[in-house]
Amino acid sequence: MSMPTPEAFSPEVLANAGYAFGLWTGWGALHSLMAARRVKAAFELLLGPRYVFYPTAYSAISLWTFYLVMTKEPDLPQLLWAVEGLPRYGMHALQLAGLALLGWAGMSMHGLKMLGVTQLVSLLRRRPPEEADMSKDFTSTGAYNLVRHPMHAGGILFLAMQPSLTLGGFVFALFGCLYMVVGSLFEERRLSRELGPVWADYARRVPMFVPRRLWGQGGR
């Protein structure tokens, strides 16, 4: 495994790393604010029937601001580690498993509707768009029968299992993992309010991130 020299992390480099983390944190705050229940309710009141396209606009703004942060992020090419040999292939395999879990989760749930893609396609086909409704779209089958947050679990696995990582990549991976963990906790509170006993029963049966079959009958 290749490791950096201590000289690589000067005060300026560390300050740039902190600035980059702040940029990503700002993006995460905006992303979360737009998904907040009260903000969505305000836009629903303001937009009326056109609110059905809010998920489409939400996705577009999220992607645009994500691109802006990437362009503003300072370059941090300092290598933190580089795993070689058989362990490298093992880490790549775990990354592929994370991507597979992401894809499986998207197929298991109405992911395209949550992103606003289904509504946009309906608009292009001149059909009445169907609004995302968690009470109808909630599912506990497929990937959601394995863990409660398969998209976040897959994303964390992909980010955490990088065999080669620069300081810039580490900053993004750290932000991404923390954001998905915290986001999952807030999402659980929201789903508990919206789904009530349905969510309570589901949460008792299915672990949060790690499949129970991998660790016996333990907790979350």
C-alpha cells in the first residue's frame, strides 16, 4: 500500500480540504432544505397543480449545484493510499456490489417518479402526470427487504471501498458517507410520521444498513 509523506499536508493543503468539505456541506444543506416537508408544502401552495413537477426541478437544481461545487472545489491531488494486488480487486468487487445495490433499489421502488423523470415523460407525452406519493409508492420488497436504506447503503459501500484515494476524493467520500447516514436518520423520522404503524413494523423486521443475514440476529 502506497502512503503519502507527512510533508504533503501543509497548513494550506489542510485549509483547502476544509474549504472543500464546507462547499459540499453547503450543497448538502441546500439539497436537504429543498426536500424539507415545510419547504415542499410552501411550494405546493405556491405552484398549485404544477407542484407535480417539483421533483423534476429538485433533481435538476441538485445536479446543477453539484456541478458548480465540483468546479469550485480546490484541487487536492495528494495521495492518501493506493491498495495493490488481490485486496484491490476485493475492494473493487465491494464497490460493484454497492452499485448493484443502488440499481436494485431503483428497480425495487418508484425511483424515477421520486426524481421527477416519470412526470417529465408524462408531460412530453401529453399525459396527466402522477405525483409521487409515499403512502402508495412505499415498498418493502426487493432491495428494501434486505435493508431499509439500500440506496444509501450502496452509496456508502462504493465511496468507502475505493482502493486508491486522493485527499480530494477523501473529502468527498467523508462528506458523502456522513450525509447519507444523517439523511437516513432524518428520512426515518419522516417516514415514521407519514406511514405510522406500517413503518414501525417494517423497521422491526428489516435492518437499517447491514443485512441481518451477514451478522446473525443482532440489532441495526
